[in-house]
Amino acid sequence: MSGTDTRGKATKKAELPVFVTAENRSKLMEIYDAALRRWPVRFETSFVATRYGKTHVIASGDPTSPPLVLLHPMGVGGFVWSSIIEVLSVQWRTYALDTIGDVGKSELADPDRYPKRGRDYSAWLDDVFAGLDVRKADVVAGSMGGWIGMNHAICAPDRLRRLVLLGPMGLAPWRATLSVLGPFLSQRLRPTAAKLETIITRSLGEGESVNRGFRPWMRIMGYTKARVGQPFHLSARKLRKITTPTLVFLGGKDGLVGDVAPAIRRAQRYIAGCEIEVLPNAGHIMSVDEPNLVGTRIVKFLQDRPTAMKTSVVEQGDATLSLPSPFRSPKGEALYLAAYDASMQLWPVPYESIEVTGRYGRTHLVVSGPPDASPLVLLHGDYLSLAMWSPNVADLSRNYRVYAVDVIGQPGRSVPDRHMKNRDDCVAWLSEVLDGLDLPKVTLAGMSFGCCLSLNFALRVPGRVERLVLLSPGGSFSAVRPRFYIRVVPAMLIPFLPKRFLERGFWRSMLYEDNLRDPQTRAVNDHMLEQMYLGFRYLRRRLMWENYTQNQPLVLPDDELRSIEVPTLLLIGEQEKAYDAAAALKRAKRLVPNLEGELIPRASHDMSVGQHDIVDKRILDFLEPTDQPG
């Protein structure tokens, strides 16, 4: 005989998916619908089809406003956001989702098929975004929703603009995560009223509003069986992959996350540029405990996006003063910028100077070419600057909108506010620059160290790269010869022994000297040599050290090269002195799926300058392929 006891338990025969009993479902939907009747702004509800079933969505705000997706804590539903939806829906089109498989209005197509791992939830969100016709969105997520949001930022970073996490599961150390999952598992296997009350108290805390609003729901929810994955602890390796600008809220009285200090340490250590807001009196559902503070802070964070600021070349020198200079002295800065400006006298086409402000500081760019043309982003070599592209820009900007970047942390006009310490930071920085320029997808071209940045970006965010151009890559495909490092040692002594011959010897070792017979090539090389010398001499030593320890090119493993999805052009000087050019090209052709590559004769590492006519033509042929007759 089947039936339900006073606590909502049922025999196996009568069990419904997720809700266990029809009575549980009826009572929970009654509470849900009552919450929607109190929703403080106009809304629409709909279902979006996904690979796992139908996802329920509560939409508010102007449909033409930027999208903001809300992911709720486990065991509740999209209605949990009613306390802050009014302030969020003023500037955003908000979509409050009911997580598929959880207790809510979303419906699994097959009770035995539901998301179990982080990448499953990311795939589910991809389906939801597609159904809502959203390419990229801000995401605000609480508790398990935060775990889902972090996994989406890891698996599909090109789909998130900014990420806000409220008491996210998976961020705290293993011990705290297990202390949460253990009681939930015990209640699921052998439910009792005492266990449930303990879970509810830990989840809701002491706040009057949150207990009044959610304790009746949770007393029924405790006897359901949601079909959801477990929000396990995220490893340091995974957290480092989060390059989306992120704000984390932690509650001082959060009974699930526990002690905020370890969570703060992990967020600061592993999530690049993460901002943290601690609410001492808030529990786990802090959007209800502190709605005004949370709502206001979220709006400020989401509004504070990277912005592109146009400046004239004359004003640019003063613009760097609002952040600490990357140079060790005002004299050194003045000397370097004078050399930089002299180099820009060789820029052969009109340009405008632009700055993009973001978490890592102010990134300076020079832009040339038709405003409505396809974007081509240029990343320079190590200790050079965007001025190195002066021999190439006339050809490249004829049919492309060229954005030449001063890489932040390198000598140039960019001014860092924080350091790029690893590959994830480099991706986060470049993503912010492209966001600030409103460029969702670009062709990336890099020289030497710029190749390393471009490859890294294409590997992590392939959806933002149309095509990839690699010129004299700095060791990504083949190990740099030991004698290269021997030659660079004298240049690194320049801060202590400021003699130009130290830099000159290293520089000439990288050239194919016959190319210096060309007056334009010689002029560009002389200017680059002077900039490099002054950069070595006057850049702050911490920046110089980080350039040669954390950000230097590494030989990419086979599996990474095989995973490069975008069409790629690889050009290497036939007389390359830093590594074996033929071996590098052979390995690249063997591993990179969609690659064109060749060796350029009479060229070494200076190929993009010394043989710029050949290089430019080959790049344009690659970017503008023509059909062959036949």
C-alpha cells in the first residue's frame, strides 16, 4: 500500500521525480506562485528547451537592455531574487532561472538524465542562452548557483561578461564543502525532522526576513529528492581558469560556507583580479539578509565595465600620471616616452590614440584604418612596444581596422595597476581590452612574445578569435636554444650597469644583418633598440623580473596545440637564431589542425621588420583568401 506520512515521505511505488509526492509538489508550487504574486516589478514567465528538459525563466526589465542571468541556491527557485530584482531590472533584462533538476518549475525530460558535473551545467546554460537569444551576459549566482556560474566561467568564458557570486559553493576548502554536503546526503538517504531543522538553520541563519520567507518552503523541500549534481570543491587549477571579472560576496554568519578567511584566501590567490565583499551580519542568503547593500554593490560592479577612452597624442603623457608610473624615476619615464614618441614619427598612416581602463590598469592602443572594417589586433614582442608595427601598418590598415596594443606590464604607454602573474591573467587582461573596445571577435596577430599571448588567448577563448597570425613565435613550438639565454643576460644587467653596448650585442644577435642595408628597416631597428635599452634601464625591477619569470614563452604541449580551433598562419625566419625554425614549423604543421606555415628567407627573429613586404603580403593573402580557378 502506498501513501504519504505526516512528513511528506512516500513509498517507492508512489514516488514522483524530484518532488517525491504530489502533495509536496502542490504545496511548493503554491508557495512559489505566492512569491511571484509579490514580485515587485512586471515580469513574464516562459520555458526554454534544453538538452535536459524545459527550463523555467522569470524575465523582468526592458527586453532591449543588456542581459543579466540569475542562478539561485540549491533547493529554492528563481523567486529567491525578489528582494533585489527591482534594482537590477532597471538597467538589465533579468532572467531568473529555475535550475534544471532542482525543486522548482523546470522540468526534466528524463528523471535519470540530469547535469552531474560542472561542464554539464555549463552545457545546460549554453542551451538556455541560445533559447533566450543571448550571446554573452552578466551572471549573478548564489550558493550552488555560484558553483554553476564558476563552472560556466571555466568552460565557456566567452559567454560571461561579469560574474557575481553570493556565498558560492566550491570556493571554500574541502573540509567546509564536505561539512555541507554530508548533512544534505544524510537527510536524502534517511530523512528526519531533526536533521532537516539543522540544515535549515545553517542555510538560513538568524535573519528574520529570510526565515519568514523561506523556512516554510524548506520544511517541505527537505523531503524532496532533487536530481542535481553535487557542488564539490573546485581545485586551484580550475579556479585559475576563471578570467571573467568576478565579485564575491561572503557572509560573516554563513553557516554553509563557514569561516570566510579561507574562502577569501582562495579567491584572492586563484581568481585573477577578484573583488571581495564581506557582509559581517549576513547569512547564506545574503540577498535577502542585506538586499539594499547587495543590490547597490552589484549594480556598481556591473556598471564598472572596462571603457575605451579616446585621447590625443599630446594629452597622452599627462594621462599616465593618475596611476603609479611603471618606471623607476621621472627622468627615466621622460627619456623613455621621448624615445617612444620619436618611434611613432615613423608611423606612416593617420591614427588615434586610445586607452582602455580595466582591472589591470590602463592599456594604451593606437588605431588606424577604416572604422567599419574588420578588427585586427596586433601584439608586440617582449620589451618592445606597438611602435614596432610601423613598417607593417600601412599595408594592414588598408582594409582592416588595426588596433596596435602596448602590452600592459611591458615598456610602453600602458600603465599597470596590478600585475599579470600567469597565463590566466593574460587572458583576463586581453578580454577586458576587447570588451572595452566592444570587439566580440577579432583577428589576432602577434610577434615573438605577442605570439605567446595570442596563442594563449586563442586556446582559452577560441570563440573570440576569427584568425590567428603568429610571427617569429617566442618558443611556443620549439625550445629556445640555451645560447639565447646566455645572450640575454648582459641586457638584464643594464639596470645595474647602464651601458648601451650590452643591449646592442643582444639585439644584433637576433637580426639578419643584411636587412639593415634598407634605410627604413635600419631606422625602425635603431628606434626599437633605443626603446628596449631605456625599458631595461628604467622599468621597475619587479615588472622586469615578472616579465622574465612568469610571462615568458613556454613550449606548448601537444594536446594544447592539437586543440587550437581557429585558422592559423605561422611565419618564421629561415635564419631564426632563438630556436630551430625548421623543427618548430614541422611540429606546428603536425599538430595544429588548421595551420598554414612557411619559413621566410633572409630573416631571423626580426622578420616582421626586416622582411615586412613579404610578411605583409603573406598575412593579407591569409586573411583574404581568393578562390583559385579550376
